[in-house]
Amino acid sequence: MATRNAANVIEFGKWNYGATMTDFTVVADNDISGEVNPGEEMEKVMETMSQHGTWMGLSAHSVGGTTFTVTMENSSWADAAAVQVALRALGGNFATATVS
């Protein structure tokens, strides 16, 4: 496996477009705005959600860094409740997160 570049970060407010898009608004338990480096919580969110679609965009965060929207292309998640269960399983700042 290749070594990951430690300088790669996940950026809020980046968008790409393709086929059918689905938005999921996530409200984390605490501020996650600094959790964007490799191995941190937003990478885990990205990996989890990408199991059922293509991660296309991440909105800017708001409400003290707790709220953000993820846009998925061709999402096969059953609904927001299914995403919520998956993200809560990550624990940490997502242990009681809500997804709509």
C-alpha cells in the first residue's frame, strides 16, 4: 500500500458534479471543523459514506462547526436514517449525530 501524503486534507466547501445527487445534512455532537487531516473524523465519515455512493461535495460547516452537508452521486443509502446509524457507529463526535 502506498504511503498517504500527510499534507492531504479534506476541504469544506468543495463541490464536483455528475449524475443523480443526494444531500445528507449531518449534525455532529461537537465541533468537527478541525477534524480534516488523514486519520481524523472527517476522513472516517468520508470512507463510511462512500461505501454506498460517490462522495461529490462537502459544504462549509456551520453552527459552531457541528453542521455540514454531504452530496453523494448515485447514493445507494436507503435513507438518511441508514446514514445516521452508520455514522453513529463511528463514535466520537458522531456518537449521537443526526442526519437528515
